[in-house]
Amino acid sequence: MITGSGVGSVEAYAARRTWQTRLAGLRRLDWPLFLAVLALSLVGALLVRSATFHLLTEQGKDPESFLKRHVLNLIIGFVLGGVVTVLDYRLLRAYVPILYGVACVGLLVVLTPLGSTINGSHSWIVLGGGFQVQPSEFAKVGLVVLLAMILGEPRDGEIGPGRRDVLLALALAGLPGVLIMLQPDLGTTLVFIAVVLGMLAISGAQKRWLFGLVGGGAAAAAAVFFFGLLQDYQIARFTAFLNPEADPRGAGYNAQQARIAIGSGGAFGKGLFQGEQTGGHFVPEQQTDFIFTVAGEELGFVGAAIIVALLGVVLWRGLRIATQAADLFGTLVATGVVCWLGFQAFENIGMTIGIMPITGLPLPFVSYGGSATFANMIAFGLLQAVHVRRRAFD
């Protein structure tokens, strides 16, 4: 009931209702998910600082410059995640073609003279002023919402997507996948495959599609090796994790040094900022692809296990959000994000401990990066958006 009279009372009542609505929205966030992502981000910032401080000092540069940029990226990323959370994810269907088109254009631009090669992968667009964009990171977001739209449309009398839907989904997912393979970016290609398989399985597609895709992928991989479609150095880098000692100064160097760094940390680590392998720069790209080695050396098994546990919380909450979504579209969006983040975390940690090939994928929410951080936070926002609107009429 509105008491008093006049416009002022009405405006005051409207203002109170607005704040009540906002507070209610905050209460409905998935707070375990938020706190896990926040904790991973804070730990990641400390690890980035440790991985870069000594190197920048030796180069005569600002030793905190990487940390400052990373914190700025995190702030922008959380803002992006917040914006996505506020938006109604169900309205994304109308913008999926635009998102998909922008992602494909970005991947095409990378293959032109405007693209740049960094760490052996032609995956970047340099904007100047120290800013770089990696379109393949945002293509992951486009892939998830695209497949959710195609596979999650309601159908009369059908349990899952029909043949036409599956073929359309595979064809549209294949275009950016091929463009990413041409860079070449094996890591992101594997993420694409994991997302496609996971979302197809949850959508209710017939099992023959999954078996066919797995069999076709194995046959294609065998053909690539048999017909020599990869260069020798690419094959060596991909297989070096099996026996890094065979070429300790070449293809096996990264894998071997990563194992040494993690193993030297013991149970409780050498202490934050005290890692000898980290300070000596024996492992390359420690602030991005190999940041887990910093955790292993300086925080030990316990600290590394905490990071794995926090990532597990993110995946657990994502799966819970998928099961409670208001519609199949929301379920598939959450499933796609979980497959993306889950596979990428497994691959990143696996390559540092020697059970997966080295592919150059960053550790979600922990590694230094701009495009990767923004894409991960958008994915986090998608999970929150599905959770907040988990009731069909919210």
C-alpha cells in the first residue's frame, strides 16, 4: 500500500520496489559458483605476479605490469559476466546469427595479413597499444549458444533433435572449427569437439550420431598422421608428452620442465613467490599455458589440489544449473559451458603433469590473458543467467 499523497510518494515507492527487486536478484545468484570463480581469479592473480615478477625485473620493466593488466582484465571480465547475468538468456536466440557471424568474421580476419602469429599459432589480431584479440576464444561462446538454439528448439512429437537439426548443427559448427584448425590451434579445436559431443548427448540426439562422430574423428586423426598432413615438429610437439626425455632440449623441453617444477613443490610448496623453477624461467609461458606449474612448485600438492577443487565446484554448480534450467535451451547452454570449461581445465592441468599433449590452452579463471579471461567470464555469466531464471516464468 502506498501511503501519503503526491508524486513524491509514488516515486519513493517505485524506488524502494526497484531496490527490492535488485536485492532479490542478488539473492538468487549461484553464490557458490560466484565465490569459486572469484577465488580462482584471486589465486590466479597471485600466480601471474609470481610468474612474471623476476623476468620483468631482469628486463628493467615494471615488475607489476603483468599483474596490473591482469587485474584490469579481471575487472572488465566480471563486468561482462554481470551484464550477461542481467540479460534474459532466452532472448539470445534472436542474436545467435549475429554472434555466430561475428565469430566467423573474426576467425577469417586472423587468416588474412591482419592476423599475427604468437607462440607458433596464427590466432591473434594485434590492435596496437599492447592490445591483442584472439577471436577463437569468443568463438567458443558463439558455438555454445548456436548449438543450444539449433538442438534446443521445441519439436512436436520428437524426443530429441532430428537428422536435419543434427546435420545443420554439425555443418555450422564445422565452419569455425575448420578456420581454427587452419591457424593451427589444436587446443581450441579439441574444445570444440568436446562441446559438440557433450551438447549432442544432452540434447537427446540418437546415439548413432555420437558413435559416428567419435569413429569419424578417430579415422580423420589416423589419416592426418598416415598421409603426413602435419609437419614433423607438430607431430613431435603433440606426442612429446609420452616420452619427454627422448628430446629434452627440443619438443620434450616444456613437458619435462613442467614436471620438474610441479614435482619439486612437494606437499606444501616452496612458498608463494619463492619458486626456483618459476624464478629461473625454466618453464616457458608460465603466466598463461603453464600457470599450474607455478601453483605446483610454490603452493605444493595441497595448493594445487585446492585449485582443482575450486574448478570442481565451478563444474558441479554448472551441472546443477543445467539440470534445473527452465527449458532445454538453458540446459544446453549450461551443458556447453561445462563441457568447454571442464575439458579445457583437464587438458591444461593434464599437459603440465604429463598425461595430455601440450596444446596451449590456458587454465580457466586462473591464467593470464585478455580474450580468454573475457570469454570465460561471459561463460560464467551465462551460467548465472540460466540459474537466475531457472523457473519457467521468471
